[in-house]
Amino acid sequence: MNAKTFTVAGLTAAALLFSTAVAPATAQTTVTPFAGATFEGDAPESQLSTGVSLAFMGDFAGVELELGYTPDFYAQGGDNELVLVGESNVTTLMGNAMFGYQRGILRPYAAIGVGLLRSNVDGGDFFDDVNENDFGMNAGAGLMGMFSEHIGVRGDVRYFRSFTGDDDSDVELSLGDFDFWRAYAGLTFEF
């Protein structure tokens, strides 16, 4: 494991531990498998994205662990287009703080957090393969609607962006160049 990967993994673990420490004692647990699409930013065209969210939410605040996967992130379509990259994917693993009103049938919320942005690109015959583990952030908002006491639906729109570190110090971070949006919907199970 190189120093950059170790730093990203360490910062992600620290963010998740912090998120767990601030979880409300009376939190409701929700699990949301989701499907949606990436768009804008570095996503050349809309691609299917899937994942799962595990959230612990009190009346007004909570924490979330979210895992997302987008295959063919840099896919290029069309019969007459030159394809410059082979297979590609982006994986996100984020620890988030959540804020919103979580009682009643409709539950609006906002989320912000940090974690891992992993990009893999097969360069094919023309380019080198690219495998990047970057520390990144995400922010967004959504709405959960409950059908019953334990089942509902959830929709969400989030912005993802990488951070870059100073070559001399991995502690100093600034916004990186890699970014995209993701919108999704999923069935929510509350315990």
C-alpha cells in the first residue's frame, strides 16, 4: 500500500469513526439499496449507478455510510465514434453527516461528508491504465417518503469532488479536478 492510499484510507476511517461518535442515541436505522445515474462534471454521458446507504438518523441529525458503484463511467457510445478508453468504473465510499426532519410521512434531509473516490480506467491500446484512490467529498439533499412504519422510498441528488494533497504534506488538502453529480432513488427499510 503506497503512502497516498494509506492516507486516504486513514482519513476515511477517521471520518467514519467521527460520524459514528456523533450518532444520536435514539437513532432510527435505515437501509436503502439504490439505482440512479451519474451526470455532468467528468461524466461524459449519463451512466447507471447503483449502491447502498446505511443511515442512523434521530429527529434532526444523524450519520450515513454510503457505497456507490458506477460501471462504464467513461463509456463512449455510438456506431461511428472512436473509442479511446476500454472498461472504466468509479466507486465511492462516503461517511456523511445528515440533517433534516425525520418524523412523519415526508422526511427532507441534507447530507455532507468525506471518503474515498476510486477510479479505474482501462486505457486500451493507446493509453496506460489509470487506478486512482482519492480522498473526496460529497454534498446533497433528498427526500424520504414512508409508505408504512418500516418501508418507504428515498430520492437523492449529490455532488462528488476529489481533494488533492500537497506533494510535501498529505495533510494540506484542496479541491481536485475530478467531479460529477449523481441522482438516485431506492426502496428504504427502517428498523
